[in-house]
Amino acid sequence: MIKQEEVIDIFKKTGALLEGHFVLTSGYHSPHYFQCAKVLQYPEYLTKFSQAIADFFKDDEIDVVISPAIGGIVLGTEVGRIMNKRTIFAERENGKLTLRRGFSLEKGMRVLCVEDVVTTGGSVFELIEIVKEYECEISGVGFIIDRSNGKVNFKTKQTSLAKFDVIKYPETEIPEWLSAIPVYKPGSRK
């Protein structure tokens, strides 16, 4: 398994660990942002991270890999390729994650959820609901960055490549020093 320090070094080296004032997909504000797209554009890092997740689940029964659009698609697809498993993604329609583009699951399938960054786990919990709606089983959840520092529990086998308790503030409790910095919302949900 890849070491947390190596993951962070890769994020820094590729300019994927940003500093400023960010609104996260979860709605929280933070002085740090992990822009996974910037690191996953490099095949060697995409493969390294995907291989680590695939290795963690190599002994589990998995029929399909699912990811949330847009952040998890690249990682999920590479994990699926490495594991030689069908790979699909869910995307937002009217604010809710759903399967589109002809994607579906068959009752009883075992599904691995793959995401890039987890703060509150909202998108992954939505994926889990989709999997349950199709009467399928969750084989596990794999992701690169755990911004909750292990606090988010998906009640299944899960792994992250790096855990952090990154500073985050609700909209109503943003400190003055952070409010003084222009806000940037780099996530995929607008």
C-alpha cells in the first residue's frame, strides 16, 4: 500500500493541493482543496493510486465498479480496468445522483464504490442508496483522500490512501481571516 506521505508529496508536486478560500462540494469552507483532476491527469499517479485501491479489494467479490460524476469517473474507470471489472458512473439529474446513459445494475451484483475525495461522504452515501435501490450488495468503498480523518464510516469495508483532518467551516462560522480571501468553488457541483 502506498504511504500517506507519498500521496501528499505527489499532490504537492503536481500542484493538486491548493491553498486559498474554497467552498467544498459539501458546502463547507476550507483554506485547503485537493484538486484530484490535477494529479490524475498524470498516468503514473492515476495508475499508482488506482492500483493501491484495487490491491486493497483484490480478494473481494466484485462485479462492477461505480463512481460519482464527475470527480470519481477517471479513478473509478482505472480501478475497474485494473480489476478487469465493468465500470459505470452516476451523475446528477435534478440535484440527485442517478444512473443514466443506459447504465444499470442487476439484482444481487456486488458493487465497489470509488471516489476521489471524501469530506462528509455525501456522494458516496448517494451511490450506496443507488446500489441498494437495485437490490445489490456493497463490496466496499475506496477513495484517495479522506478529509474527515477517518470519521466518515460507510458501514462496509473501506480504504483511503491518505487521511486528513483538514480545517473546514460551515457557511455561518467562517473566520474573518478566511473571509478576507476571495472565495473559489473548484468542485464539480455548482
